[in-house]
Amino acid sequence: MATFSERQDVCRVFAALLTYPDNAVRTTASACADRLRQLDSAAAPAMARFATFLQFQDRSRLEELFTATFDLQPVCHPYVGYLLCGESQQRTFFLIRLQQLFKEHGFAGGAELPDHLATLLRFVGTI
């Protein structure tokens, strides 16, 4: 069973994979697959396939896929509050509470809205 620290590490790695692709995305995915294998995770084979897929894509294609998946008419919404509440006042309250939690823990959320999955994973991976 993974320790708390190991789970935090995995959260931070997944956070990196759920942000706009940079030059390190291939290395990050491979490292994540290795880490999951060490933890004897059922997710390791899927992450290994993803890491292999990334090796055969150029960066512009990865950027295009990321944008199509998460930004332009997204297939997957990366905003947890939107998935839970839609565009509603409840989401607004959720965003405000996340900002308060971030501030209480000295966490800098970055440029994304606080309910972005990558931001939440980074938060969980650091508190």
C-alpha cells in the first residue's frame, strides 16, 4: 500500500500531465508509469500505454490534442466545480471556498481557476 507521501507524489505527477503539454511531458509520463509500477498500481499498464503514445507524437500534435480535449468544445471538462455544479452559484461558492483553503495552506494556485483538476491535484500533493 502506498504511503501518504507516495500518493502525494503521484498527485503532483498527474497534475503535471493535466496541464498544457511542455517539453517534459514525455519524460513525466514515463516517470509516472514507473512510479505506478513501483506502487503496484492497477493504473500502471494504462499509464505505460499513454507514455508510449506520447513518444510517437510531436509536440504540436500533443498541444492540438490537449486543446481539443480540454479547451475547445471539450470532451472532458477539467473543472471539478463545473462537473459537480455546472455554471451555477454553487460553483461560485465552491471556487471561493477553494481559494480560502489555498490561502489557509499557503498554496499558490496559479493562472487556472481553483477548481481545475491539475490545480487541485497539485494542492493535494503539497498539503
